[in-house]
Amino acid sequence: MSGNAKNFFSEGIEFYVNKQYDRAIMKWNQALSFDPGNSMMKSYISKAKVQMKKGAGGGKVTPAQEEEIKKLYYGGLKKYTGGDLDGAISMWKQVLKINPEDIKTLRSIEKAQAEQAELKKRGIK
């Protein structure tokens, strides 16, 4: 992600966390103008639209879901530190299915995807 796209993306995340989904979508669309093929950004826009349709509230996470989120997040972290970026991202996406507003997980996915892009650019993966 280029500098401008990354800045707009980060601003969008902040709006999303604060449940200002319309403003988040606006920022992510601005980011897409700098990086039109970014599928991750398109995915976040879709999630924000779903949240807008639900109404600004969204559901609360139950204690059982919180426990599942913790297992998945740390399982993804273990894969990440072991060098399995695809596995980590996959586990973290499961967290987002339970709680799409988990900013820690959103940022972890962003970081792992940036590393994947860098490795690919260098011809390592």
C-alpha cells in the first residue's frame, strides 16, 4: 500500500472503530483511488456497509465468542511468528467473522498482508 493509500486506510479504520461507517467508507474509497486493485480495502468497505445496514449498534460479543476470538487470535499469532503468513491471516479472518470491529485483528491482518506483498516483490514467495 502506498503512502497516500495507507494514510486514508488508517483514517478509515479509526472511523470504523468509532462506528462512523459512512466516513470510513469515504476514506477507504479515497485510498482505493491510489490503490484501485486492493481487495482488502474493498472487503473493509463491504463490512462497513453491512454494519451500516445493521444500524450503528452491531451485536455485542458473548463471553463464549470472546474466548473463541482469543484462541483464534493467538493461534494466528503463533502461525505468524512461525512464518506462516497465510495461516495467520486465515485464522484472523475467522476472528473478524465473529467480531468485525476487532481493531487489533484488522491491524494484524494489514501487517501480515504488507509483509506478504514485500516478500512477493522481492521474489521470496
